[in-house]
Amino acid sequence: MLARRYLHHLNRVVSPLGDSMQRVASCFTEALTARLAATLTTKPTNQAIFEAFEAEERVHVIDLDILQGYQWPAFMQALAARPGGAPFLRMTGVGCSIESVRETGRCLTELAHSLHIPFEFHPVGEQLKDLKPHMFNRRVGEALAVNSVNRLHRVPSNSLGSLLAMIRDQAPNIVTLVEQEASHNGPYFLGRFLEALHYYSAIFDSLDATFPPDSAQRAKGAERTERHERLEKWRKIMEGKGFKGVPLSANAVTQSKILLGLYSCDGYRLTEDKGCLLLGWQDRAIIAASAWRC
């Protein structure tokens, strides 16, 4: 809560249009705020993976959109603190730019070395629809987790089924999934319009309470071409491909609620739905986290 209080104060006093020091402070404040928000959505999935790897000596995480790898330092620290020592950790990072994925791997390798974790990183520079089984570099005797954060909704519908079947065939111990809680793929324009209106109204209301009006985090990213699905639709998709839901543990839910307390505004809500976790603004769910296994 102290960290969030400081960030809230900084958001009010710094400006990206001020002098040089204010611009620097504004950039660092936005970056720290974004990291704090991202932690809330990945904490329960990290905990689910950590629990699935309990007592395993060789573990492998496949991240389907690793980006800068911000999700993994806390996870690696938890592994390093495991009674009996850390397991051998192998990570496969997927991304569109092989150079960017390799740089992320370099940073994670340095972190693993500092934590005394036996570590190996395997970069894959491909679109998800173009992935092939050999790219996962699966090895006998290792526990496997597949992680996807806000990524599967971008996969074309004619490729999603084969991608999930390929993941299932890898026999993962757990698959963690985080997606926006919205249905923007209905058959009728009016229904899609109203759904988008309500969903993005909640998004912008939450942004108004969290970020300053001129924050770059409010309008980040390239032109959107994907459409989202609700948790119930993802359930049908995953179950249709042979996956079974794994309820997020009470520990994962508790940790998420503690992290939610870092936010100074009281509009955010955490709710549970059949073992899944929903982050919402007021009475509207906006992000869903779930875990699955074969």
C-alpha cells in the first residue's frame, strides 16, 4: 500500500510536459505504475505454476508472449527460496521479434545466475499460428507449464484449435490463461457495439481513477485487430480441446487480494467464478485468469 500511495502522489505532482526532471520522474512513475498493475493479473497464474511444480527437480515454462519477461522475476525468486533449493529451470520465450526475445532471455539468465538457479533459455521468434511442436524443445523428465497472457484472442480462429491441440499434446502439468473478459465476436453488430461500449466504459473509468489524463499508458499499443471472448467461451474452447479446469488456490486468491490493496482507489473488485479469478471495475469484470490441465 505504501508503494501505491507514493505512486499516486507522484502521478499528481509530475508532468511529462514539465522540466527535464519532471519528465524523467513522469516516465519512471508510469513505468512503475504499469509494473504494479501487471503484477495483479499475473500473480495468481504464477502461484498456480509454482504449485504445479512442487517437488519437481526439472521444470520448463513456455511463455507464449514473453515480451520483456516482467512476469518472471518474482516467480524465479519464489523458486530460489523453495525448501531444498531451486529446480533446474528452462524457459521457452515466444515473440514476434527474435532479437527482442533473445534480449529478454539474456536478462532472465543474468537474474537466474544471481539467484543461483540452474537455468536455460530457448528463444522462439514466431507468430503463434506458425508454431510447430519441435519449437517447444520438450524434454523427457521435466514438468511443463504453458503460460498465455492476453495472447490467445489474437490467434485467428482457424488456427486456435490446432494451437491448443499442439499444446495439449505436449502433456503440460498446467496451462495458465489470462484474457480480457469481454465478448467482441458476436454475430450481430448491435450486440458487439453495446458490449464494447460497456466494456471500454469500465476500462476508461478505471484508467481515470488510476492514471493521469495525459498518461501514455492510457493509449498504448498498435491498432487493434483482435476480438475478445468471455471466460465462459474460453471454458468451452479449452474443454473442447481436452483441457480440464484447475481451481486457483486459496493462496493465489489471497495474494491477489493483498496486491489489490496497493491501489488507492476502491473501484477495483476481485471475484471468483468456478475456480477462476476475475478482476473488475465496479460491477464489470474486465480481466479473467484461469488454469488448466490435460
